[in-house]
Amino acid sequence: MANYDRERERAVIVGVIFPHQTRAQVEEYLDELELLADTAGADVVCRVYQERDKPDPAFFIGRGKAEQIAKIVEEEKIDLVIFDDDLSGVQIRNLENIINCKIIDRTTLILDIFASHARTAPAKIQVELAQLEYLLPRLTGKWRHLSKQYGGIGTKGPGETQLETDRRLIKRKIAILRRKLGEIDNQRKVQRKGRRDIFRVALVGYTNAGKSTLLNVMANTNVYVEDKLFATLDATTRVIKFSPTKKVLLTDTVGFIRKLPHHLIASFKSTLDEIIEADILIHVVDISAPNFREQIKVVEETLEELNSLDKPTIIAFNKIDKLQDRSIIHTLAKEYENAVFISASRGVNIQALKDKILQLIDDHYVEITGKVNVSNPEAMSIIYKLGEVLDVKYDDDNYITLRVKVEKRHLPKISAYILT
Ligand code: GDP
Ligand code: MG
């Protein structure tokens, strides 16, 4: 398909091997970067590696290496060079003076993919905000000024005209987007309040682990599934019925990926609120990925940043249909307390996962109902902090009756204040 080929860009990807890393590790990083590039619409023609003690302040890599890349770009008709690490504005400018094509870094690439996958208003606003904040100090690259002419990867999103406007305008835009996001956040909070008394389960995991596929089989719906990174950017929520009386809300979330910059996580907070507010997490892991242990670590680090690492969590090892050697299952079952081994796409062991969810709810949560003395400020603050108040009845001036959902581990602290 000639047309298809013409639209795809030709890329060189660059990985630096620092002293604390092995070559194999950086090769895996570049495998992932290649998948990201593919998702964004670029074919990787060539990989460049360099061992360094630390980044060069002017070029990130050595000047000689940059000149070598310039030659490849010339000979292979390359459209863009993608660095696996974040570059500063100065480094981009210097590299662009030597290398005659667009220079972008991993974060810019991820933001670009986010920009083309965002569908709902909040997702679009969040991406635009993240792009403006990340790109603002890097706006000097000459290719972005020419982006009307060159377009393509790294130039999508906030719009060429906005990028060309001065910083003040962009800052004003950032403020407007923040405010809009705040409004949407409030709306969401109100919506979420309406579904308090039902257990909330959030699917988390590395991108492409199979979260959306799992949501589909569990809810019998059709959430967009694609073998691309970040196919879903918006949180999707479905009601899963275990029985006519037992149901939970299951939410799909944006996948995590290594080197997702901190401020990017912050700007996706309203999506990630689904995780923060969930009662239970299902951490979906692609057991067939060679580096799945590193992926688990990335997800756990991100959860830590969201203060959600200590939530009751089921670890769902997915894609067991792709395993050639099944002995790993045995090892992992010993290693992880709440592990289930599933194939979301083939519907294998889904019932076991559902049973596990119910078990975890039973293990970790109780509902208590009782009278509370309203004139005791300490009582009220502890109950509201540690529990979730599902129902309030006003008895008289001094007492109210509360129905509270609470994690069992907090029960001793709370029950002292609730007269049952
Ligand atoms: P997400 O990024 O975590 O939401 O992942 P998706 O649900 O979009 O799935 C990513 C890719 O993995 C898709 O191509 C799915 O068809 C595939 N996939 C999901 N679950 C399984 C599974 O159990 N076995 C296999 N072989 N592929 C799966
Ligand atoms: Mg998905």
C-alpha cells in the first residue's frame, strides 16, 4: 500500500547505556520505544546505542555520535530521531543544528500518542495541558516553527499556531485548561458520589497488558481493544453483576509505562482518581512479556506515587495462552498471595478472578451501622477519614446513625466511636 507507506515516517531511535544499566536492558527499552514509534506512525529504520557515564549537557550523546546520526539521517532519508531519554531545550536545539531532521524524546512521543488517542473532553484537556507544560521550555526547535510544512510526529496536539504564540499566551492557556479540568473534576466527584455504596474495582497495569480485554469479558461489553500502546486514555466503567444483589463497578484505566514523567501522572490525575478511590485493584500483568517483572515494578512505583500501593490488590497474570513453559505459573503462585492466572481474550479462568474479587471484598471490608455522638469532633473526623459513610440518619441533636463501609484493618480505630 503505497499511500500507507508515504504517511509513515522513517525514524532512528537512540538509547544511551549508563553505568547502572546493561546493554540488554537498554535494548528492551528500545524495543518498547519502537512499539511506541509504531503506534505513533513511524517505522524504525535504525537503532543507535552509546555507552556513557553521564549525559552530555550540550548534545545528550557525544558530538561524534551526533554527527554519525546526521550521516545516517542523510543517507536513509530519515524523518525523525527519537531519544529514549528526556532532552532539554538546549540539547534539542544543538542536535538540530547538526542533524537535519526533527529531534524528539520519549515523552514527546508519548504525548503525541496521547494526543491522537484522546477522545473525551477531559482526556483531550489533560493531554493538551501536559503537552503545553512539557513543550513550553522546548519550543525553540526549528522544526516546530516549520511544523505547518513538516507536520507529523511531535507536532500534533496543541496546534501549530499556539506553539508559535509567545509564552504568555501559552501560560494563559494552561491556566484556562487547569480551570476547565477542575470543573470536570468536580462534576466527576458528584457523579462518583452517586455510586458510593457499591464496591469499586479498578484495573491497573502496564500498557498493553490486556486491561480493556479483561473489562470486556467481565462485563460482556465491547471496549475498544487494540494491539497498540495506549489504545484507551479514558477511564471506562462498567457494572459487573455477580448475582442479582452482588455487583461491583469495574473501571478500566490508562496503562502505565516506564519513564512516564511525574507531571504527566499529575495531569492525568482525574483519570487516575478512579484508582485512588477504588476499593480493590486488579493489577493486570502480561505474563508473556519477557520483562514482565520490570513492568510490575513500574506499575507499583506509579501506584506508590498515587498512594495506592497498599490497597487490597489482585494480581492477574494474563495471556497464559501464550506461555510455552507453564512452570512460571507455579513459581508466581508461590510468590504472590492474591494471584490468578487468566487469559482474557480466551475467557480462561475469569470465574476464578471473579471469586477472588468477592473474597477480597469479604477479607478486607465490613459495613457497620451505629450511633455516633456528633458533638465529638474527633469521632466524626476519624470516621470520615478512615471509612466511607454510606448513609446518614439524624436521630436527635446529639446523635446520628451512620452506615459506614470500612477496611477491616481500620475497624478497631473506628468502632470505638460507633455505638452498635
Ligand atoms: P490494555 O492496554 O491493557 O487495555 O490492553 P488491551 O486489552 O488493549 O490488549 C492489548 C493486546 O493484547 C490486544 O491485542 C489483545 O487482543 C491482546 N490480549 C489481551 N488479552 C490477551 C490474552 O489473554 N491472550 C492473548 N494472546 N492476547 C491477549
Ligand atoms: Mg486499554
